Amino acid sequence: MSLTLENITFDCADAAALADFWARLLERPVDPEASTGFATVGRTAGTSPILMFIQVPDKNPGKNVVHLDLHATALREQIERAVALGAKHVADFEEYGGRWATLADPEGNLFDIAES
């Protein structure tokens, strides 16, 4: 029996708002019936993995240890687009033969956009 990746889950304060940010960034719709307590992106479309957002009373403090890596052919354009949607541009990196930027979503979850 093998494992499959089904969900990437975000603990958050407002599930619908954070799902909306990620849906707009990835150009995928938020699934119907999103609420401040629970929301998904990709479930009704059958896309995988599903992004799941769950309201929690307390998030873990400090840096998250799992993050999404996104790839773009126009790095600067996608950084600017993410910032316009509500992300914070944290830093730029050029290491290991690659270039990428680290950003934080509206609730502080880190993600990277790399140039491909």
C-alpha cells in the first residue's frame, strides 16, 4: 500500500480569507461553503493536492517548517502579483544554482517563488 499526498493544511485565524488569497495566487477557485472556520481550494475541481484551511485558536509560534515552493518563468512579475494580493516580500536568494524569493501570506505562512 502506498501513500498519496491529498491535502496541504494551513492553521489560520480566518479560513475563508486565507483560502481566497491562495486561490487568487494559484488561479484556482475557493470551494463552495467556505467559512471563517473551514475552507478548501481544489476539492470540488478534483485537483490534487487540496489546500485546506482550518481556523485554530493558537498557531505554532515561530517559523513554519513546511512551506510551498512555486515556480515561475517571470519571477519579478509573480512576486509583484503576490504582494498585490496581500503577501509580504521577505527576501531574495541566489544559491545552489537557483534564484528564488521568500514571501509570507497574509497570516505569515512562508512560501517561495523560484525562477524556472
